[in-house]
Amino acid sequence: MVEDWIDVLQRGTYEVRVPTLTVSSGEIGTLNGSGGISWNANSEIRIQATTYSENQIDPLVFNRTVVPGTLISHSVYLHISGKTADNWEIETATIPRSGHHTHMGISYVNWDISTASLTLQRNTTGSPWQRFRILMGPAMPGWTKHTKTQVENDVFGTESVSLDWLSTECNIGRVAARRRSDEWFEVRIIPPNQKQVMDEFASCTAVATAFGFILGRRCIIRGYEHINGNHEIRRLDARQNEFSKNALFGPIGGTGLDYLKNVEKLLGLAINFFLTDLGKSVAQYLLLCWDTVDNIYTTRLAMSSLCLEGLIRMAAKQLGPDQPQILPSDLSAFSQWLEMKPDGFSEQFLIRLNGLKSIFGTLSVKEIFRHWCDHKILGVTQDDIDAWSDIRNPSAHGRVITSNNQVELQTHVNHHARIQNLLNKILLQFMGYQGQYINYAQTGFPSAVFPCPPPDR
């Protein structure tokens, strides 16, 4: 019986014998043997094997220590590969040299080691069509399309309809997602051209980041299956086992008519964006925010304000301004004045003033904010500037954000909502989105139109 790979990933357990297995590295060379691979959802992938050498193995080669604080050479890491009984070629991520047992004067090594990922591939005689399926989670809060299920049975026949999937079109083709459980959903990518060469890693990452942006949290990829003509690849990724308990505010919410009307459109735009170099850079800021959503509130405040600062600088390259407000002539005159070493100032004070030249010549976030506020860009207001300053300044200057009473806590909550609102709007702008979004800057989080119209319209 051939088991569906996505079913295996969702079940959370896998075990396979590897009668032909190789362990190699730059230092120990190549050792051949056999073993087995096992995995369950609560741990990394486990490899147990015995490998042999034609000569006696020196245990000292395996037990060399690395100087603390220095990088580990690639030659020290292990590469494990092999072939299963049904001709799957396996390969693991490179892993530290650990989990081994040797004896003096013996020509074999027993291994019991763990790895974060496993790739299996083989040639097949299947369909010429491409099929790319991914298992990821957590599941979406709402779906837009119905599935009709009919069970043909003389006694227990039933028919049911469930709202459990959605679909969008983007640069890599049609992307459809369907709920599999309360935690997991399956994504299928159907390329526009069946002969199109698909970058599996880039496609998976862009799709997961796009879903994560809508969800407001990191989307975990447990693995995928890619069948391309007569070649099949299976991937298992065990680096992350748990979903975050909390989330950022999603740009279009998670329920309601506005969400259902816009989620597919936004998903397609987001996938296209995260496939670009700019999108990949922006995603690094999102990951920092998503990975701290379960931290204490002060950490979440500090991280979101710092990430917003980075995104504002990136957005300024498109939205302006592109030059600091201080004129080059002013900066030149200031430099000449300092070189004259004017009387009445200590040398240390003049050195401090000289250090300000780099600040004067660099576009500050406050300048960008004021430009956006003056020109009604992204609907930015003075309240947004004040909210960001209130959250960002303490952490940027070595102080901890504190809330001494309920009023101060509510102020920080409101300011954090404004920061998340700006994060969402900057990304919506990057993606070229037009439609409804949730305005977290306003009490009650009402639905609003994006792009934001000027206040006097």
C-alpha cells in the first residue's frame, strides 16, 4: 500500500529502513552501513545506524574539541545519505558530529543522531503533470469556497457541504488551500506551464509568508511533495513543532464579509510580493515580530517598533523623501566651523559635535514620518508619530517600557495597535493592494478603505 505523503506529515509519525546508508564528512571520510530513520511530531528526525570502515577507526578523530567561540568548519559536519528498499534516495541536512559510539581498535561506528530535515527523491513512471503539495499550519480562520462530499452506501450514505478551501492566482500559477484539520491545511500549486521549472524552496517560503501575513503569525511548513513528470521529491521539516499562541493583528481580520471578499485577492498579491528581493527582505522583519508574539509584552512592543523603523526606511525609497532636510551646504559649513576649532568649547565637546555629522547627513525616521504626515501618505497622522516614539525611544536608549497603572497600560496597548496598523499599511502599499482593511488605529478596529484617502476627502 502506497501511503499519501501529506497524510504522513499530518499524522506526525514516519519510519523507514535504510539498508544502504552513508555517513561522510571532510574529516572522517566516507563510512558505509545500514540503519533506520524515525520521526514523530514532537521531536527531530532520528537516525540510528551502524557504519563500517576497511581500517580500524581512531576514536580521537571523532572526539576532537572545537575552541569555544570559534566557527565550526564545514569539514566537521556530517552528511548522511542512502537508499531505501523501495528506491527512495534519502539525504539529510548537514548535522553536527555527535551521537556516535566507537571503541579503540574496532572498525565500526554506531550512530544515534538527530537532524532537522529529510529529503527523499526517486524516479517514477507516473503522470507527466506537475503536482506540488505542501502541508502547513496553523489553519486559516475562514475559508471562501465550499466542498460537497457524498458517501455512497446503501445504509449509511450521506451528503454534506463544508466551507473549507480558497484559491488565488499569482505568478507561480494557481494556489489553492484546503483545511485538513483544526491545525493543518494543504496547499496545492498548479503552475501555468506544466514544463515550468519551479523553485521549491522559494515557492514554499513565499506562500507560507503570504499566509503568515494574513494570519499575523509565522506559518509552519511541515513538508511537501513535488511530482514533476517522472521525478518525485518528498520533504520533511522538523525544525519547528509548535504554533505560536498569539499573533499580530492581521491586515483584513479573520472573519466577516470584508475578510471573505478580500482574502484571495490579498493572498495572490502577497505571494507575488514575497517572491521578490524586496519581499524577502521585508519578510525578515515580519519573522522577528512573529517570533516574539509569545514573549512578554515589553519585548513585543520593542520588537514591533524597531521592525517598523526598518520598514519605514525601506518604504521611503518608494514613497519619499529621499534626502534629509539638512542641505549639503549647511553640513559643509558646519564641518568647516568644527575644523576651525572655535574658542569657548572643550575639545571633547567638539568631538561630540563632529559625531553628529553622520546623523545630519542621514535621513531620519522622524523626517520620513513628518514628510508622510504633511503629504497625507498612507494616512499617517501626528498620533502615529507619537505612538511610535513612545514605544521606540525607551528601548532604543536602554530603558524598559513600563506601565505603572491601567491608564498607562491602555496607552501602550493603543500605541502598539497603531504600530501594527502602520506595519500592515506599509506592506499593503508594497503589494499594490486595493480594498478593505482593518484600521487598528481607531477604537473598535473598524473596516476602512485602502489606499487611505486624505482626511479632508
